[in-house]
Amino acid sequence: DADVTQTPRNRITKTGKRIMLECSQTKGHDRMYWYRQDPGLGLQLIYYSFDVKDINKGEISDGYSVSRQAQAKFSLSLESAIPNQTALYFCATSDLGRIYNEQFFGPGTRLTVL
Amino acid sequence: KNQVEQSPQSLIILEGKNCTLQCNYTVSPFSNLRWYKQDTGRGPVSLTIMTFSENTKSNGRYTATLDADTKQSSLHITASQLSDSASYICVVSPELYGNKLVFGAGTILRVKS
């Protein structure tokens, strides 16, 4: 969905490096999410945010941190990347108050940690 | 533990044929179930959303069914096209406005000409 953009789309890095993945949205949604997708597994929630002042841990937050710089921007950082963080990372947004919490996903960032 | 299991893991069919993908869940409580389509290299896109009171919902050639009693859902694709080749993900939400979605691992569908 072009309304949710992620940069970079692909990134190769080395163990121990700090990495930041960025997400921007033009949908005007309040809620933003970061997910990780591994082969053979369902998407897992890393962090989510209801607004600029609200950050919440998801299922697998260890080794990750986030920053909600503005309503439209939500960044995911890997403080010290390790090989098992190699995965596809997706940002998603949803509209506060919209029933069913339909989430709209960005195109993903493929991260490889060597 | 809340879980969503999908079968088969992968499927190959000929263009023009129909197919059915299965989803079993153990999520409780239950608010709604959705099917997403994920093209290679893209993010998931919602196909259908059903609440516990809905038995079936269609979106073009895609028809989803839900049996809340047996906690099973299926996605039926009619007259498949090459563009249907993708991963189909079943997702269950325990809460009406909630954030904690439970994702299945997906079924990878390949449509051959």
C-alpha cells in the first residue's frame, strides 16, 4: 500500500551494528505497528504505538527499540544486530476507533545480518 | 495459547481451477477473522473480515467461510488466475478494537498456466 512506506527496502549489515528501519504513513492513522516475519511463521508483533506519547511492547521486543517521532513516523532500531534478527520487517497502521482494527501494511524491509 | 494453523502449507494448481485453503484457530475470546493476501515482496493486503455472527463473505472470486463453533475458516478461490499466486494468511483478533492479532503462517499458492 503506497500510503505506508518503509525505508530501506533491503539492508545487509554485520553483527553488532546498530540499524534503524523507518516507516512513514499518509493515511492519518493514529496507531502504528512493527512486525517481524520469518519463514514458516506467522507475523509477530514487536512494538506498537497509539500516538506520539504512547509506546507498547509486543510479543518479541527484546533486542529492539522504537521511536514515534510524529503521528506519521515510527522507527524501529536494532541496537546491536545479531544474525537471528535476519527477517522481513513490516510496518502497519490502523485507525483508532475503527472496528475490527483493520491494519494496513507497508511493503516490508528485508534485513540480513551477517 | 492462542494459535492459528493453516493448511496446506503450499499448493500448486492449474489456472482456471478452484481451490480451498483451511484455517483452524484456538484463539479465545474471538472477535473477528480475516484473510490477507501477500504477494511476494509486498505487505499483506486484506481480502475479507468476518465477525463471529457471519458465516460467509465474498470479495470477487474469493469467498471466505467461518464456523465459530468448530473454530474453522476456509478461503475458496474460484477460477484461479496467475495473479492469485501468493501467500494467503489467516488472522484472528480476540478483541473488537484490539491490537493483538494472531497470525497464521500462511498457505503459499502457486497457479500454473
